[in-house]
Amino acid sequence: MTMQTKPRILILGAGYAGMICAKKLSKKLPPEQAEIILVNKHSYHQFLAQIHEPAAGRNDFEDVRVEIAEVLDLNRVRFHKGIVSSIDRERQQVHLSDGTVLSYDYLIIALGSEPEYFGIPGLADHALTLHSLNGARLIHTHIANALARYKAEPEQKHLLTFVIGGAGFTGVELATELADWLPELARRYDIPVEKTKIINIEAAPCVLPGNDAFLCEQAAQIMAAKGIELITQDPIHHVESELVCLKSGRQIHTGTIIWTGGVRGNRVVEASGFPVQRGRTPVDAFNRAQGWENIFVIGDCSLPFGPEGKPLPPTAQVALQQAEHVGENLVNLLTGQPLTPFRFIHRGVVASLGRRYAVGKVKKYRATGLIGHILKEAVAIRYLYKLGGLPLVIKKGLLA
């Protein structure tokens, strides 16, 4: 135990998992029972599942972020702004990039993920990524600048071609959101919208791979109706400046390459000596790092397993349930109660397909069109309410 009389719980990362776990612990544990510290590189929490919206012009960037101090009681949870550089498991210490060293009795690693480029030559050097609020801002500005550049240099026709690599949820949501924004943007720059082109590339046989066939088919139909060119079963081979080369030999000249084709766990986890698979460290039935009873790993940098032994995907839904579970189990640990094993409950999926359309499946029920859109909004409202109650829901305009 640390030098103080009460145990210290150190939470790394203020994404979906870290925030909900901190919220849970601060409500369940009285101040005299544990000290809680949350470390994050920003003073705000970002709603990563929604950042495609401001990236493609639907709403403001402030709508997809909230200051940590607005939703956490900082008299109960001590917030430390910093970047984690390494974790020393033997000494029970976390090192930050500014030289700060934080000790812990219980550690919760919720450092999230980063883009996975799969070794594709040139991809990391030439592609934008939609993996953070700042990344979304860069995409938004880059797309607007591409049209402005074309207006000044109309011979540069490739500037009006926008390539999105990966047709999972992020890629499909960004592509359809962009399809709704481009007509508005083209009018602003007095450019015929038919000169613009969106291409979504996926290595798998269909969009939204691994999901219900009905959702995949519906998404593909809507994307085609919006004028998006879908390329499936033809992965990106390599990327050069303003050029995407596919395995088939096809070359696409473009001024914009956005990569959404995969994620890996935060590299700090692997660099600190944890065993990993694509950056995700396997966890036991209690979401603990293998061999470490006082270290919990949740969210995208963890590798939990379902009842059949299959890895669970790195989604917000899994992360949120892990956060709730670890919060409860830490309370159990500190009050002498037995731990309960993690059991993931799949509550369904929903993907937005532009500003007023979505497709989803909850249990055996499927939702499309406006009903799907309402379901998508309901998911966002539920999370905001869990995080900050009715005031946060109203502030973000979802009940306006």
C-alpha cells in the first residue's frame, strides 16, 4: 500500500471506460475509504463515437466534448493532466512524460487505442485519421481547403476526390456524413457537386463486416444512393502523396486520404511489458491483467473474452460494461466482498448513415431510416445522462 493510510486508485485515461469507472467509484466509495486519481492528456472528455459529425460539418466540435471538471466531482476524484509514458508494475508506479511519478495500490488502465496501419507502406505518412477531436478538426479543415484549392486551381481535379479507407462503423458513418455535407460545401465554393467523389475502400467482402447481413445490405444501398463509390475485397496496397494504390492494381488520385480501417491498443501498454495482441493485453474473468491482481485493464487496450472464448471487439459498448464491472469489483475488494466475473451483454448495434438516417439491430429487432436515427440519438442521450445527468443532455442540445 502507498505511504498514506487509505488505498490509492489510479485511473489512466478519460475515455468512455475511464470516465464511467471514475464516476462509479466516486459515487460508491466514501472519501475515507480510497483516494481516486484520474490521469488524462486533455482536460476534456471526447465522445469518440460522434466525432464524425463535426468532422463532416453536421455540428460544432464543442458538441462532442465536455470538460472533465463539469461531470466529475474533483473534490472526490483528483484530476491530473498529463501523458502516460510508462508503467512500472513491480514498483507500482506510473511515469508521466513531464517526469511526474504517481504511485498506486490499484491501477485501472483505460488508455484507449490508436490507429493500426497494418504495415501498409505510406499509409501513416499520407493519411488523416478520425481518432480524436483534433483529428476530426484536421479532417474538417482539410476537406474545406481541398474545395478552396480546387476553386483556385481547377486543373487539380483530384482535389475533389475523397478516399476513406475502411468501411467499418467509423468509415461508413464518416462517408455518409460527408456525402450530406459536400453539396452544402460545393455551393459555398460555387463548384458543381457532381464533380466531387467519395470512395470508400474495404478489404472485406462487404461494408460493416462481421455484422448482421441485413444491416450491411441496408448500409451499402444507402451509401450507393448517396453517390458513394464502394470498393470491397480490394485492400489498399500502398499509398503515396495524393495517390492510393489497391491490390488489384487500380490507382486513385486524390487530395484526401482518411484511414479508419483499424485500431490497436495504446503503445504504452506493450512498451511497459504487458503481453499484447495488436496492442491489446489479455485480461482474466475479472478484467485484471494476467498475473496482476491489482491491475485492471478496460476499454480498447484490453482483450477480454466472451463465454465461447472469442475475443470481444474494441467497442464503446464493451468498454462501458467493463468500466461498470471494474468499478463494482473494486468496491467489493475494498469492502471485503467477493469479486464477480465479467459477463458482456450485447445490446445491439446502430450506425448513422448521414444526418437523418441510420440502421441498427437491437436483439431481434431491426431499425432503419428515421427510426434508426432516433435509436442512434437515444444511445447518445443514454450515455450523456449516465455521465452528467439531465443538465449535460440539455447542454448538448439532444433534447432541444
